[in-house]
Amino acid sequence: MVDATTRFFEDLDRRGYEPLLAKASGTLRIDLHEGAQTRHWLLAIDHGRLEVSQEDREADTVIGASPALFEEIASGRDHGLAALLRGDMTVAGDARLVVQVERIFPGSPDARGPRRRFTQEVH
């Protein structure tokens, strides 16, 4: 069974282009820390064109989180910016990229409005 985090990044990779990121460019690495192990996801964005890998290389922005927290964010059960403000997640580098990328995460299953409609259409 594939977790929500893997499904989220595989879906982005399959899409190859995300119109919500048409004005964004940069690299975002997500480091998921669990004990002594760290799992990496690298998202390269070039005006909406996306490339996803699991490389551990330099990035404009690096997010650090637990796998459990990111699973909640990737499934829409938690909000990335709220987790950042609570101190449950760290960001190093260009925080503007985090704000831009946040819009592609699914909204809460209980939410109403455009984010909920968008995520229903994608699945």
C-alpha cells in the first residue's frame, strides 16, 4: 500500500505541469526525519513545469518534518503553513516558495470552497 506522501509526489510527477505554479520557479527539498533516517523528496519547479525525485541535493528551500506530519499534510488532514507556524515543521532558504507550493496540497476533506472542488476533480 502506497502512503499519501508517495502518492502526492508521484501524482505531481505524472502531471509534469501545474498551472497553480505557473509563476513559481525554484527547487524545494522535503526532508522527512524519522530517528537517524531521512527520506528526501526534491521538487524542481520551472514556471509550472515539475520534476520530482528523491535526490538529496542542494535546494532553494528545504522543509524538515516528520513523516507522520507530512502524511497528514499530503492527505489534506493538516495544513502546511499552520504546521510551520506551530513549529512542527522547519523551513530553510526561500520561504516564499513554501507559500507558493502550499496551494497545490489538498484541502481538508471537510472543507468547502474552491480547494475542495479542485481536489475532488483531480482524483
